[in-house]
Amino acid sequence: MRVHGWLSVLVPVLAAVAGPAWSQQPPAGAPARPGPEAAPARAARGWGSASEAQLVPALRPLSFLLGEWEALPGADSTAGAGTASFSVALQGRAIVRVSFAEYPAARGRLATRHDDLMVIFAEGDAVRADYYDNEGHVIRYGVTARGPGEAVFVSDVVPAEPRYRLTYLLAPDGTLGGRFEVAPPGAPEGFRTYLSWMTRPVSGLDRQRPQAPR
């Protein structure tokens, strides 16, 4: 894992889908809170679609992520813009998340853009994810589907470096919630919530939370 400061790596897990939970300007390098106007008008592909059927069995519990997502609008949704999309790749052997966030010039700060890519893949019976961004960060995650419509990404333990945990949860109304937690160096299980957010499909596609298999 390459990091430039243990809080500057917030971008790995949110990247343009962080919701309106910030009460102030996010730290440098953190993702923007996009408003719905920033999302391209492309249809999101939901679970239960042909895209899900293409996935190898290990990745199918993550099919609820497929599609393009935008943050639900909040009281302060104009600080930045961006989207995040999840799509099937390699004939179903991977899910690729592509995200961007754009920050306008403000308070003497130049306008900036952040881009990242995360590849989620099956490795035997396990699921892994590798994250890369334009700032040079590289993070390796282990991925677990805790239940229908829920996925947890936890970064590998690296001595003297922080650890990160990202949780996605699909709500009954079709919105997708997220929570980003950080554990400080030397305390790999000492996670504390840093950000949380809610998103919706760009297309407005009706999604219902998948049911547990019987």
C-alpha cells in the first residue's frame, strides 16, 4: 500500500459518492459530495439483470452494486461533483468501479479533479479488491458479503500504516448507503467512522433489497 499521510488516503473508498455528511469543507484529497446534476444520464444496471448473470458465483453477492450512483442531495451539496459506477468486466470475473470527483476553485485553492479505479475480483473462493488513483495511492482489500445487499471491504494490515474499512448497504427503498472507517497505525481493529453517505441509482431504477436465499 502506498499512502501519503494516513488521512490523505480517504479517496480510496468514497471517490465521488460520499454523501452530505460533512459539516465543513472536506480535507485535502477527500472526495467531493456530488449533486444529482453532475451524473450523466446513463441507465444503471441493477441486480437481477443480465449483468449479474455474467458474474462468477463468488462475485454475485456484490451484484447489488452494479450501475451508476449519485449522492442524495443535502443542505451542502455544492462543494464538488462526481459519480461512481460499477460494471462487469472480464466476462464476469471482475467488477470495475470507476469514479471521479471535481472540486471547484475556492478560498485560494485551484480547481482540482480526482480519478480512481477499483477492480474487485475472485481469487479462488475469496474476493479481493485493488484500488488505484491519480495521486499514486494503491490499496489492497479483502471483501466479504455479510448478507444480501451488504458488502465490507477491509484493507490488509500493513505495519505502521492505517487500515481502512468500507461498508456498502442496500436499503429496502433502493438507496445505497456507505460508511468509511479508519483504524490508526498500530491498532488494526480500532476502526472509527470517519464518513457516511447515502446514494441512489442515476437512472432512478427501482431497486429493492435482495432477499436472503431460502
